[in-house]
Amino acid sequence: MINIEEDNLKSGVLGLVIALVEIIRDALQLQAVRRMEGGSLNEEETERLGRALRELDLAIDHIKEEQGVGEAVQSVRDGLDDIVNDCVDRIANPTRWTNRELK
């Protein structure tokens, strides 16, 4: 029988969800900057988008603090960063990975 503590499960799942929301937020911010630099947003759209992204940041921070999942979110983000870095390294340095797998 597997013994899973309900609090740990909730914290882990909420940490994963918040981490994914942060990743989506980061992508939205990057896209917003590209659109601003590209001149495809007028001043009003830029201000509205900036306000919306700030409100999203505040909401995420509030949820993390209220639920006490800041460390869980960071742990998920770190794990995802490691996975992405490994994937990029495999693409950029395929011979290094082939040699590792042969050992």
C-alpha cells in the first residue's frame, strides 16, 4: 500500500499548477515585449497589457504565499529547467550524449 499524505499531494499538485501558470506568464511577457518592440501595439494596448501582466504577477504571488507553495513551485521550475537544459544539450551536442549512452 502506498501512503501519501494529503497535504503533500495538494501542495505538490498546486505547486505544479502554479509553476505551469508562471511558465505561461513568462511566455506571454516575452510575446508582449516582442510585440511592443515590433510596434504592433499602440500605447493604450501596451498599458493595458502591462497592467494585466502585473495583476497576474500579484495574483500568482498571493496564491503562493497564501497556500505556502513557494518552495514547491520553485522545485518544479528547477526540475523543468533541468529537463529543458538536458534536451537543448542533447540537440547541441549529440556526440557527447551518444558517448555517454555507450558507456
